[in-house]
Amino acid sequence: ADNHIKTLNFNVGVLGHVDSGKTSLARALSSTASTAAFDKNPQSRERGITLDLGFSSFTVDLPDHLRGGGGQKQHDSLQFTLVDCPGHASLIRTIIGGAQIIDLMMLVVDVGKGVQTQTAECLLIGELTCPRMVVVLNKTDLLPPSKRQSAIEKMTKRLHKTLENTRFKDCPVIAVAAKPGGPEAPDTEEPQGVPELIELLKEQTYLPKRDPGGDLLVAVDHCFSIRGQGTVMTGTVLQGSLAVGDTVEIPALKVTKKIKSVQMFRRPVSSAMQGDRVGVCVTQFDPKLLERGVVCTPGSLRTLYAAVISARKISYFKGPLATRAKFHITMGHETVMAKVTFFGLPPVGASGNTSDTRPPPLAPSSLETPFSFDREYFYQEEYLTGQGEAPSGSDPEQWALLEFDRPLTCPSLCLVIGSKLDTDIHANACRLAFHGRLLQGFEEKGYAETSLPRLHIYKLKHKEGQVERVTDDYSVIGRNLFKKETNLQLFVGLKVTLSTGESGVIEGGFGQSGKFKIRIPEGLCPETKNLLSSSSKKKAKGGSKSGTANEEEPRHDSQPVSVHLRFKRYVFDPHKKMIQR
């Protein structure tokens, strides 16, 4: 029967600062409000702030540019579903959660205030998640009539300036008064500019790419029971498709249910796909258990204890992104705290025995190097931004290991956003810090023992000691490289270099005080022997004559020849092995 429903659903995300008037705009636009619309939450009713992703919708005639050519009629009408995204700090996560199905962003700006911090954050989220935007200047009724036009023009100019370096350059800006007189005014006041806005929205529509394939994922925003029917979950299909009779999983509760019936646009249908708004009815399920959340193909969502992601810093975020710091990580529909470790491609020419101790410049990466357990990566104390003459935005390619405070359930390859949501909401600072994609998830609780050792992230180590004396042309005794209690057996066979240029190999300990023997396969240069013997002579003249006594005495003269040991150590290697190439 569902062949008669030829309505195209187009999802518009309504973003904006916390009191820019988004909800009243959605109200003014909506002729039919679906069950989940306009905040059922009593606490947010009192405050007049949207706490949930509100959904409301209205249907218009299909604009000409969407009519299929060649005589075949694709759709009869166009339904706009308005997704009222909260602008509140703690609720950034809901916006990201619904991001993959938003076809157009509507950014609501208070004409009297312009772009505020939260507006800027909304813009960033728009850039990460959506191809198109319309800016709505609201509350024009509050401007004195004589200055109204010039104020609107001035603000439009300012917004175009703000947007010129984003993907929304030259996007349309339109002025409205969604609720003239403010929230307290009687509803008899007609909204201004709304019919024009509807026309603009129609012009901006396109046929969204919808893919019925892949695993099902539905973002459920409301759950209620209907007597004699069962429990209805209303939501938006984020990916895949569903049909009557399918079994779906509610991963938060680890239960599976069979779909008894499906409704779209308040009419029964047999199936639905990505981008559709649906009501799905199941039986024997208490709606109180799931007010909002996700429903999916059984077994398709993964519960992760840790993950590797690609990482890109958000340029507006002030301050460094430090390894071992904690960030709020939003993936799928959850936000949890995680400890972050940044890593990148090995520096050019890096190996265990580089003679230069500073990390060399990073290899120019052809961005999008696939992440692989077979590669080696360089441990970073913080995220590196493009240095020197690099054009802005071209940071070296980097990844991050996220270790979650509690396991998180999400779809594979999902968008990841790291933020500092505990920053003061009133401070004028962007709280979104970095973004990326999930590349590798760790599903075992003991991932630190089982999986992390496969992750070859290394640090370069450098130890320095001195040559104590020459024993013959092919060996010397070194000191001060190890502590007395160090197990020297671990270091046997490692290569060292002398400051005079010779290469040597550690052969083993010498005596009990952490000294060690170095074999010089190529032999010592005559100059080195001279240097070493002259310093020993000085010592012998003033020191006690019995060779054994000064053997154990520390030397106080300036020893001219130093010993350098360089090696790599993998951060997650349980055996802490030292590696030289």
C-alpha cells in the first residue's frame, strides 16, 4: 500500500545560540507537529529552552526543480522535518548524533547580538556534518522601524564576512520575526517573513543521497505506548532500511524485538529507509526504558573500550591538545570522557640510532595514509600543528588513541568529535577541540594487554655516559650510562657511538658498579687513544699508585670522550624492549 506515499522527506537542522528563538521559528514554520515536537520535557517548558532534539514537520508542494524529468514522477510533495538542535553546551552531543541525516542547516542568529560563541560552535558542527546552510536573522521586530533595514544589512554583511572562510561562503541570509513581541506576546501577532523563508527553503532543497544498504541505525527520539497495539518508537532512520517483520536490537538494553508495524507521515507502510521519519511499533516493551537512543540491526553496533581515530584539530580551539589529557568524546549517540594519546608518522630518516637527538621534521604525508597495525608511528606529547610556511589547515597527518572511562556503543566508521565541555559556557572560547573518524575499535576489556602491544608507537631514547679507559685497541670500559642496579644483560649487543666517531657494541658489565665493556670492531683511532691515555696519565700522576684502588673510585677530571646509546622503545610493549635498526 505504501506505493501511494510519494512524499520526499528533507531534514533541516535548526541550530543557533541558546536564546536565538529557534523553537519559536520551528513553531511558526510547522503546520503539523509530529508527536515528538516542541519539548515534552516539563523542565525545559518552564525554562523555555529546548532540551531534546525536537522534531516537527510541515509539507509543501514539490518544487519544480525536484520533479523528475522524462515524464516519470518521483514524488508528489515535500516534507520538511525540522530537527531543533539544542544550542546548550552539554547538548552538543545530540547535534552530532543526528548529523548524518541533516540535509540542510538553518542557523538562527539574533539580529541584535550577531555571532556568539555558541553560534560559532554551531557553524563548526555544520561544517563537519552538512553540505548546505541558510542563515536566518531573527527578532527583527525588536529593531526600531526606522533603523531596521540598515541594521539587517549591516548584520548580513558581518555574517558573510564570518562565513567567507567556511564551506558556507555566500550562503543565503534572510530576516524574520518568528515571534513578534517576544515569548510573552499573545499568539495573535503574525510572524513576519516566514512565507518568504519557506520559499527560500524550497529553493535550497535537493534530492538527498539515500542509501538503503548497510546496517540499520535509527535514532529514536520518543517512545510511548498505545493500548492494544504495543510500544511505538518514533525516530529517524540514520542508515540502512527496515521492514515489517524485521528483528531489531535496542543495544542500550541488550534486547531484540520484532517490528510489528511501521508508520510514515501517519500512514502505515511496509518499509522505510535512510533519511525517513518513522514510527515503529513493537510489543512487550516498556517505553519508560527507552526515552531516546538507538535501534539497530542485531549485533551491528560495537561496544568499545578504546579506539584509534584520525585526528584533526579545530582551528578555533585555543591551547594545545596534549597527550594524556582527558576530553569529552562524542561518537554515535554517546559522549564519554577519554584519555587521548596523539601519534603521527615517523620523522624523516628516523631510526633507532639517528645521531641527531631532536626529532627531525615530519615526513610530508600524502594525507589519508590508511591506519595500519603494520606501520610504525611516532609518539607525540601533543597534537602538532603545521609549522612555518605550511598553509593553514595543513597540519601533518595524525592519529589518536582514545581510552574511554566507560565503554561506548557506536556504529563503525562514525564521526568523532573531541571537546572540552567543562569549559565555562560563558567564556568566549570554542569548546570543540578536534574531530576525526573511527578507524579501529577495541572491544575487549583487557585491550591494554591483548591489543595495544600490536600498536607500534615508539619514542626515541638517548642515554649518555663516558669512556673510563682503554683496555686495548679494540675495547674500552664505559661508565655513567647505567645505574648500579640496572640489569646490563638487557643491553648486551646494543650499538653505541663515541663522541670521537667510533661505533661500538656493548659486550657486558664490568665490575659491580654499573660499568661496562664496549667492543670497537673497527678499532680506536690513534687520536682517540691519545686523548684517553693523556687523561689517564694525569689521573695516575696524582692518584694512588695501586691500580686496584682507583679502579672503583669515581673520577673527577673532565673526561673528554662520551658514549651515546640511542634506541627506540614501543610505548605499549609489555617487555619494554629496546630496538635499534
